[in-house]
Amino acid sequence: MTEQLARLGRRMFLSRATAVLLTSLIAVMAAAQEGEVDVEQAAGLIKETTARLLKAVGAQTGPVDVDRAFDLVAEYIEPHVDLERAARRILGKHWRKATADQRRRFVEQFRILLLRTYAVAIADNPSVDIEYLPARRTKRPGEAIVPTRIPQSSAPSLSINYRLHGGKLGWKLFDVSIEGVSLVRTYRSSFAQRVKKSGIDALIEDMAKTNRRKTGA
């Protein structure tokens, strides 16, 4: 009986030791993961990329039209945007049901739509001033928000927040909120209704028609 109690005690000790070890490892891993989320790097990416874009816009001879702004946005902004992550969040369950070809076509049309939207804003405001506020982590691991304000002469400052994911290997932008309205959520609500009514192919064709009309193609 004494020997059995001794063996039971050893097993309990080992179980507790294992639990402590696992808890310690989880804490270390969590700390390491949190350490990877350097929000200052995320803020730095937004600041540097925006500064380079506005500098390129300012170096243009004469007014910058939307087509030229589109090319500049594609050159300076697109490499830092995770189009597929944004597309997945916009389509939600429909992304999981879509074929590889449908996903590819949706991402391409969304790319044109997104860059065109940004290009219009740049063409209309080529010398905008931007105030950067302290970046912060989100509740989602590996994500950060870079908040900014754009002063307006005849209206309150415009609030624009950039949402990124990444870490030591680099940051990628996947959503923008203007005055608290998320671009991803807005498109998700609008597109979900179209997919439910007519299917994802119809949505993609609608997007393609809109993009062709705006680009004059």
C-alpha cells in the first residue's frame, strides 16, 4: 500500500510538473508572439509608403488625373496590401464555397475597384496633410491599427484608420476605416446581398462592368 501511494505521489508530482512546464511554455510563446507585433513598424510602413506616394504625386507635371493616380497607387501602395485577405473577409462563407477561378477573378476585380477608389482620393487631394496618432494592437493576434486624422478647412478632421496584419516578416494592409466605417464590412454587406440574389459570378461580372466603365475600357 505504501509503495502504491509512493507511485501515485510520483505520478501526481510529474503531472503537476508537466502542467507547470506547459504553462510556462505557453506563456513564453505568447510573449514571443506579442513581441512580434511591433506596432511602430506598422505605423512606419503607413507613414513611409504614404510619403513616397505623395512625393511622387507632387513630382508630376501638371494636374494628376485619376488614370495617372491609379498607376502611382499601384506602384507605391499595392505591394503593401493583402488583397486576398481582404477578399476572404469580404466574401466570408462565399469565399469558402467559391472555386479557385472565381476567387482569382474576384480578387482581380476587387483590386481594380480598391486602387481606383484610392486613386480618385489622391487625384482630388494631391497635397493632403496627415496627422498620425499612436498605433495600437487589436484583439486579434498579429494585427495592428494605425489611426490618422486629416484636417479639413471647412469641416471637422477626417478620421482614417488603417488595419494591418503581420509582424517581423513584414506588415500588410487589409482594411481601411473612414469615420468608423470599415471598407471591408461595407463591401461585405453589399456584396453578400448580390451573391445571395444572383451568385458570385454575377457579382464578379457587375464589378467588371463597373471597373470597365470607370476606366473607359
